[in-house]
Amino acid sequence: MFGANLRQIMKERKITSRDLAAQIGVSETYISYLLTGKKKPSLKFVERLAPVLGVTLSDLLTKKEPPPTEGLGALAKKYESVLLALESMRPELVAELSSRIEAAASLFPRKDAPERQSQDGASYSRKEKPG
């Protein structure tokens, strides 16, 4: 966890192991060991390191949540070329395409749609219509 956080912070700030080692007064090998998890830093070392990197102790010591891989932002990134093509299309073509995509999407249950039961006890999911 510490090594991954340190690596990410160094990458964001474009700091090399050699530069960081020189600024802190340790060997480049020690920084490498921290990055790979072969060594664990002392709290005193982390307290010296944080201000040099311009971060908090928490930034270095707290487990970071990975960036979301799902959601609208990820989908927009994945289909960026499609979205750019839509911008250049005539509005009536965009409307037709949207209608067809919505029709196709209605054939598949959404992950976030509540599961329901029919009168015979079978489970099914239904997409709620906007009100």
C-alpha cells in the first residue's frame, strides 16, 4: 500500500527515485525497496517524506480506492470516437440512432434495476420508465 501510494505520487509529480533519494538523504536502493514493498518505512521517515512530496501522511499511508472502471465517465472515454461522430450527425439521424439503441437496451436487464417477482414466482427485472 505505501509503495503503491509513493509510486503514484512520484509519477504525478514526475520525481525519479534518484531525485527523491537525494532530497531525503537516503540511497536510491532504499527508495526502490520502499516502492516494491521489500522495506517498510518508519513513521519518522514518512513524516520527513510527506512535506518533500507536498502530501499528507494520510496520502502516503491510506489505501487508495482504484479509479472507477464503470460508470458514465468510463463509458464516455471508451466510446469517445462514437460520441465525436454523433456531434457531426444531423439531429434526425441522432434521434433515430438513440431510439434504436434504447430499444435494444430494453431487451437486456440493467444491473441496477430492482428484481421483481411475477405472480407465478419467477424473478425478472424491469426497466423503470422515466416519470
